[in-house]
Amino acid sequence: MNLCIDQGNSRTKVALVEEGRITHHFIYRSFSSADVEKLFALYPISDSIISSVINIEPAIVNTLHRLSRWFILFDHQTPVPITNCYDTPETLGQDRLAAAVGAKALCPNENLLIIDAGSAVTYDFVSEAGEYKGGNIAPGLKMRFTMLQRMTKKLPMVEVDENELLPLFGTNTRDAIAAGVIRGVAYEVKGYMRTLSIRVPHFETYLTGGHADYILRNVRDSKREKRTIHYEKYLVLIGLNEILEYNKNASLKE
């Protein structure tokens, strides 16, 4: 069993993977070496990989290294099963690269647009030849709500229920902010898809991240978009497992 850990800005996502299938999934607001110890005590974990967009506590790394038969601290020097064409690979977020690997594993023979809607919203492109060509970074939903409140004198901070239906145009300030932010990201997604469709004859779109499901409901307003946007909650974790297996297999061949 593989242990895959994706440490983000606000949450740590963990998956246990057996024979290529995620069997257990956990989300931690705070993650420590004690949590690692508990996971190894409860499950037959043999190998592990961790990716982080923040500084990882040395105790977590040390515990994973001690308990794992095979351990990878994922960084820009870790071999991956796609070609990374980024000019500065050391500055590319590991979560973005892992998501690209995950999407390629799920759809190996296509051009891919990968959208991760988390603290930031990232847009990345992988060619059908398996080349990571680059991507863009935009503010996430919470960041947009927060900055509207902080950068103005009268606009309030807005919290949105992810089950509510937003109007096209708000008839009060609260709804105007909610619809403006959510629909703004949804139209941003549509814009990338529309522009890419002009330049690339065929591609598939994968959407992941903490706000992906909510954004998806506001994007899907045509039959075509329902067919071409794939929501994959565990895309980064799928990619991390692929990277772990890729390195294990390469080692066995040496």
C-alpha cells in the first residue's frame, strides 16, 4: 500500500493507494509526524511520497523516511513520467506538476488542460506527447472575496454556501459580490477552454481542487461542456502515486 501526501496552503490531503486504486482518503487541517505514525500503525503501508507547497516539518520527513520501505520527498529533481518544459522547474509548484501527471495517467493520448481551483486557481497544459508546456496562476475564490473586502472601504466580506444558486446579476451587494466572484472564475475557465480550442484541435479538460465542484456547477451550462470537463477530486494524489510507482519501477530496472 502506498501513502500519498499533498500538503497545501490550508489543508493536507492524504490517500492510501493499493494496486492503483485509492482505498482511503483523509483531509487534515493540521498534519504532524504523529499523524504519520498513526497511519502506519493502522494500515499496511510500505511506500510513501509527500509533496508540499509550504515548508515541511523535518519530523514528518524523518518519520516517513524511517517507516517507509521506499520514500520520496517530491521536488523539482524527482524524475516524473512526463517531460517538464518549464523554464524554471525549481519554482513550479509540485502540486501543479503532480496534477499534470495524474491527468496524463487518466487520459494518456490527449492534449490536456488541467485546472486546480484551490487557494489559487492554476491553469496548466500538457501536450498529447506528454510534455508539460506551462501554465498560469490566478487568485482563488477566497482570495478574491478577501481582497474585495480589504481593498475597498464599504464592501463586506462574503461567505458563499456552495449549494446556493447564484443569480446572473445580483440585486443586492452581497449577491453582486458572490455572483461576480464565482461567475468570474467560471467565465475564466470557459475563456481558457474557448481560446485553447482555437489553437489545439482536440483536448480534454480536468478540474480539481477544493472549490472545483462548485465552479463546475457554474461552468456547465451546455451539453458540450458537460462532455469535455472531467471533475477529478483526487487528481494530485493520483499523480503523486504515479510518480512514486514510476520511480520504484525505474529503480527495479537498474
